[in-house]
Amino acid sequence: MIHEQRIYHAMPGRLPDLLKRFEQVALPIWQRHGIRQAGFWTLLVGGSNHDLIYLLEWQSMAEREQKWLAFSSDPEWLQKRHESELNGPLISSFDNAFLLPTGFSSVG
């Protein structure tokens, strides 16, 4: 199992809109494409209160490439992402990393 950590740095004041887009738009489309999320977080203490952090679960990098490509080119996603940014971009930048659990991790 591989986990992908993604950190989205929202534009000031746009985090509520980003959260809404994930909950109402991205997650249903992910479900259709078989993309599994392991959790979403915002920061309570430390760092920036404009950040959204989430984890995705992949069986392999090949699975990730296939499913992420299908999602990122999905016509419904492209349309609704565009609509969500009519008042300007939601994200200033993002970071991602691929995490491999250790032999003693409680997450497999």
C-alpha cells in the first residue's frame, strides 16, 4: 500500500470554497473512478490556516497513474472545477509526496 499525501495551500479566504469543492464535487467523482481517500485535515495549531491536507491510498504507482489520469480528464470534473474558480483560483500551490509504510506502521 502506498499513501499519497497532498497539501493544498488555498488562496486567502478560499479554503471554505475548496472544502466545498472536495465534498460536493471531487469525492463523488473519485468514487466513480475508484480513488480511495484515507482522510482530510485542516490545521488546528501550527502551519497555515489556509492549508488542506489529505491522503489517498494506492495499491501501486501504476494504479495511481491510471486512476488519477482518468479523474483529471473526466469531463464533469473539468467543468465543475472551472465553475468553482469563476471568482478566482482556489489554490495558490500544492505539494505532494508518496509515503511507504514502515514494517512497524499500524497503517498497512
